[in-house]
Amino acid sequence: RFLHSLGAVFSFVSKDAVAKVQIMENYCRGEQREKYVSLQSMVEYELANGLVDTQKRSGHPNSGCRTVLRLHRALRWLQLFLEGLRTGREDSRTSVICTDSYNASLATYHPWVVRKAATVAFCTLPPRNAFLEIMNVGTPEEAVAMLGEALPYIRDVYAITQELFAQHKLLDLP
């Protein structure tokens, strides 16, 4: 919903995230749903049953582990971006915050043409305070306060997933 509210610039991010969430929802409703009740049980099940390709993407392109890893990487970008919005000055440029967040997270996994297209798209973002108002949670100050409350939860989810995937050597799945 948040990404959708940002308009066309983030529609590609929103559509990709929704598609990945739908993949995971299908696993949670599928025949093996008891294996997908937690991140830990999913990782154990998929690894034990050879459902995760660690060398190539073709065999199981939509495994739960691979899908969650893609969402995990996007969560890192979102975390950095929202933290930049929260701590930025009133005159901060949202495009710079977004580009810096992208370069520190998702850019590593994208080819050159996608990185350039993303950077160009970020240039269309409104100034920080206008962006905070688009979030539709009140004044920019209220939006900053809300981000201050939400970001610890985002950090926790990211840290838990990062630790689990690192433990099982899943952070570099193709």
C-alpha cells in the first residue's frame, strides 16, 4: 500500500513485491502449508528436500527461500530509505535519499540498465516534506514520528531473516 501510494515511480517495486508475497501465500495455503508456518520451518524443509538451488536459478526459481531472500533485500532498501526520510533535514532531497538507499542495498543485485533506470526514476520523487505528506499519516512531523515507531520492527524482521539466511548460507542464492 505504501509503495502504491508513491505513484508510477514505484509501481514496478510494488508489483514485484506483491507477486513475491503471492508466491509465499500460495505456499502457506498449499499441500505443505505446515512446512511454511515460520521462516525457520520453511528453510529447514526446503533445504532438507532439495528445493533450493544454491548454484543456479533454473531448477527452483520460486522456492520459498529464494522468494523470501528477494523480499528481504527489498526490505533492506525500504529500511534504509525510511530511515533516511526520518533523519533527513527538511530540505533533504528524497531522490538522493532513495538513490543512496538503493545503492547500499538492491543495486548490487541489478544489472547496469536497471540501476540506471531506477536512478532516473528516483529523480522524479517530490521533496522530503511533500513525500512525507504523501504518506498520508498527518504532518511531516507526525510522519517522522510514525517512522520512528515502525523502523525498529522493520530492523528486527530484517535482522532475524539475515541471521537465519546467513546461518544456512542462503544470502547469495542465484
